[in-house]
Amino acid sequence: MQTSSRRGIRCLSANFLSMQNYSVIIKVNKNLDKQVCRNFIGAKIDDFDFGKERIIDLHSELKKARTEKNKKRKNKFINDYLDNYYKNRR
């Protein structure tokens, strides 16, 4: 088996049929999602409204968090929303 690195991705070249039972485990990081939401819900870059295009359009219930001025209430709303979101998707 040969390995090569391209753009930081390690590529393995091997006979695909000889690969054994491999599995991929994907874990959700709810705290990271909360942090990203808090940091980017109001983000705008030039004419691109990141908060609306990437958060609000997918999770319209978070509009309230975007307009909330009180940081503690905003964080609580985001935390509660994401806790409930993941609880309902298990």
C-alpha cells in the first residue's frame, strides 16, 4: 500500500476489494454548535448576511435570538433551542 499527501489529505492507494470492515463514527458536538451559533448569528460580511443565509434560513426559530440585545437571554435561547433540537433528533 502506498500513501501520498495532497492538500493535507492523506490518500491511500490500495486494492479496494481487499479492505476489511471499516466503519466511520460521526459524533455531534452540541457545545461547538452553540458556540458557532452565538458567534455567527449576527455576522455580516459586506452584502452577505451569514447569520440569515446559514443559520436563520435553516432554523427560523432562531430569529428571536438574533434580535435579542441581552446577551444572557440570547445565550439561553440559543442553548435551549439547540438542546431541544438535538433531543428531538436522536
